[in-house]
Amino acid sequence: MSSTSSPSSATKLSRPLRRAALVVHVIASAGWLGLTVGLLALAVAAVTTGSAVTVEASVRAMKLFADWLLLPVAFLTLVSGLVLALGTQWGLARYRWVYVKFWLTLATTAATAFALRPGLGANVAAVAAGGPLPDATGLMMGPIVSLSAYVFMTVISVLKPWGPTRRGRRLRAGAAPRSRAARPEPSRPARQDA
């Protein structure tokens, strides 16, 4: 590494690592989105059917997805996103769209762990005991809110709207004088006296 490189360049991922992290992040994010669509379909089936067997099967399947797939995929999405943010030029707090994605991912991961999963557990327990579905609205709202957040995050990942954050502007402004100072002066042709 040359002595003129910026301090942040030491944290950049190599191209193969960056590509691998990006592939993992896209697959995990798409998986999370797909699982949420599946949860929404199961919730619709549970709420709209008149069959107690279908209601129980639907909420049990939702709980199974939430317990075994949703949290690992959510954490993989969060971790791979952090690796990409911290290991690329985007940074975690340099651009508004990255910052918004980080906080939405963190919020939806927390909601999955602390609201969706316990709510599904309560629904399964009530339905398994022979009772009706206790909270049809809550059963639908979790997947609807999550799906809205994931679609929004996908859109901003593709469009990269908004500009840099205040920190990003400061870092960019600080890097400009350093890069100018690091450039060697162009050599001038020797003057030829005739």
C-alpha cells in the first residue's frame, strides 16, 4: 500500500471478496423477501378460510418458517450488508440510502425476533388448543409491514437515491485536498536554448 492512500482504503474489500459479499447479500435479501411473501400467503389462508384444520396448518407453517428460516436469513442479510457497507466506498454512514437500509434492516430483524415470532407462538398455542385465531389483524400486519420495508429497501438499493450524509460530505471534502496534494506535479519539458 502506498503512503498516499487514504486511511479508509485499508478497510476496502478486494474485488473477489466484495463480489462474494454482494452475492451473499443479494441471495439472503431475496430469500428474506420470498419468506415474507410466503408468510403473507399463509396468513391470508389462515384468515380467509373457514376450516380449523387450514388455520392450524397455516399458523404452524408460519411459526416453522419464522423459527428455522426467518431469523438466520435476517441475520445473514444484516451481517452481509454491514460487511458491504464497511468494506466498500459506500460506507455505513456516508450515503443516506445505505444508512436508511441499515436501520430498516436492524428494525425488521428486531421486529422478527421480538414481535413476529412470539405472536406466532401465541397464535399456534391458541389454535392448537381448539380455539379460534386470536389476532387475525396482527397475523396479517407483520408480513405486510415487513414486505413493505423489504420492497422499499430493494428499490433504494437499485436507485441509490438521495445524496451523501453530512459525514459523507465531510469525508469527501477532506479527501479532495489530500488527493490533490498526493498528485505529483506534471513534469515540464526542459527549456532548450538555441
